[in-house]
Amino acid sequence: FRTRRQKCMVANAYAACGDFEGALKFYEKVMPKDVNKLRDVYILGGLASYYLNLEDRKTAGIYIARLEELKTSGKKAWFPVGHDIKSSQKCCGHSGGQV
């Protein structure tokens, strides 16, 4: 696996199947030492979901808080559609409605 996102996708698949030990092996490869440096919402969401599945609300809350921080700050972060969270423009260049 070449990217952090790919590792997170595999971890999410393990978690979805209930194999939390397998998921942790991949999550450990993408977890930063400092959560405040992580700006990839896909990884943040995956980690939050993982810890919620384990009923570890304290740790999940750390990742959820970081997601909220990115949302309210308006800072550019990685998003699947590749745009700033304050932008209403869609990835294909229009802002909604009929294409």
C-alpha cells in the first residue's frame, strides 16, 4: 500500500468486518503522533469511527474534535471532492442544480 489513505481504507474494511485487531494494524500506520497535524478528513473519520466501534468515546472524541476544528476553521483540508470546505462549488465546477 502506497498511501496513508489506502491503508485507512483497508483498516476501515477490517473494522467493518468486525476484525478490530486487523484494523488496528493498519490504523497504527496512519495515526499521527500529533492529531493536530492530521488534515485528511477521511482518515480522521475512519479513526473516529474505529474508536466509536470499540466504545472508546474519549479517543473518538479527539478525532471528532479535530474534524470539527477543520470544519469551523475554513482551512483547506483533504476532501474526496478536492475543494475547500467553505466553498459551495462542486468538484465539477458548478454549485448545484441541473447540469
